[in-house]
Amino acid sequence: GMSTQLELSPLYSSSKGNSTLLSINDTYSLVDCGMSCKKINEALTSVDVCADDIAAVFLTHCHSDHISGMEVFAKKYHTDVYATEGTLRALPNLGDFTRVNVISENDIVNIGTDIEVRSFPTPHDATGSVCYKIMNKRNGMSASVMTDLGCFSDGMKGFAGGSDIVLLESNYDCKMLRNGPYPYSLQQRISAGHGHISNEECARSADSLIRLGSRRFVLGHLSPNNNTEELAITSFVDYLGSREYVRNRDYEVQVASKIHPSEGYSL
């Protein structure tokens, strides 16, 4: 078929495991590898991508729901890996199986001639935690993967601004978290600026990004205990409605499934 110029497909997205497939001019890369190699493989097969064709894996941080499948995947497919020093400390043997590229928390990496990947630090509670923006240099289209943010800062707004597609964290519903099964200390870890962002903060962040030209959002990294797909979408659409934005006129939104590959967006 026609060559896709930019595509983002969440393979898995939740507190149980994360991996996002990006395709630019038929070059494939993954952001995170946080499910078993077998599961990542199944997900890739289901979207007609061969694991051998993954050119690079970019890791956001060292929590197991983002790196648990990395070592086996690298052993099997010898895919180039890009990650900060803080992240790589959790994967001490990775270099035995594949080429490891240490990046700084504010970096620009080129893959081939027409893909540029930028990283940006997040205040998430993992050393060297970053988010990524991937750009098609042929036409300027870009996608950002923005989860495990801690909070959505002005710097992040500037970093992700202008992205055509944004995978944006919508981790928890404030009421569910407060009244849910988690002890207070864990509730604080999640909500006090170094953990995750809520449905509400997600919607406010999207408001800023829409002003800067973003139109397509995938809500991701939903908590299995403190959120539902329905709550995430409803709070997003309602908040943006209060700011006069109408879904499918001013923006599009969908939720990344926790358990199987989601459609994502293709431009």
C-alpha cells in the first residue's frame, strides 16, 4: 500500500506494561519494551510488523513496566537500543547482546537520514527518566510519547508542542485513587509530582497542546486500579468542552488499550 509517513500504534499501554510502535517512512522503532518478548512479538505480528524490522528501541526509564522484555528482545533481534545512563543501569548485560547507545536526558538522535528523535527529562521517580518526540524530517510531521511525566511542565509543553500525534498519560481518576485500595504513601507517590498525571491534568495538558497545533491524542498508561477507559475519555472530552473544543472537530482522541494493540493514528 501507500507508504505511511508517520504512524503511532500503542502495542501495550498501562501500569502493567508499555510499548509503542512508531513507523516513519517504513522504518520501525519502539518506545519501551515493557512486556515479555513473546507478547511484544505477538503484538507486532498482529499489526503486520516483523520484529526483525525494528530499527531501534528507545527506553523512557528503568521501571519494569517499560523495560522487562528488553534483554530477551535484544538477545533475539539485536536491535539498537537508546537510553540514558540511569535507565541502562537496570540493564547491565544489554551490551552483550546488542549495540547500546547512551543518550543524555536532553538529546537529539538521528536514525538514517529522515528520522530525528529528541528526548526530554521528566520528573518521574526514576533516574534518567525521559519522554520522546519522533520527527519525520522529510515533512516535519512528529509524534510525542508522553507518559510517566510526574507533572506536565512548561518545558514539556514547549518540547511536545506542534506534535501531530501525542500519546499522553492519563493515569488515574483523582476520586478513584483517593478512595481506592492503595495506601496513602503510594497514593502520594503517584500524585505528588514525581509519579503520574491524572485524567484532569492530562486534559489540561492537551488544552495547551491543542493551542500549539496538536490535533490527535491517544490517552495511555491508565492505571488498572484507579481509572477506567470511560472515565479517562469522559473527563478529557468534558474538560476540553468547557474550553470550547469539540471532539472530532477541533481534536481527535482515543484510549490505548491495556491488553492488546490499539489502532493509533496514521498520517
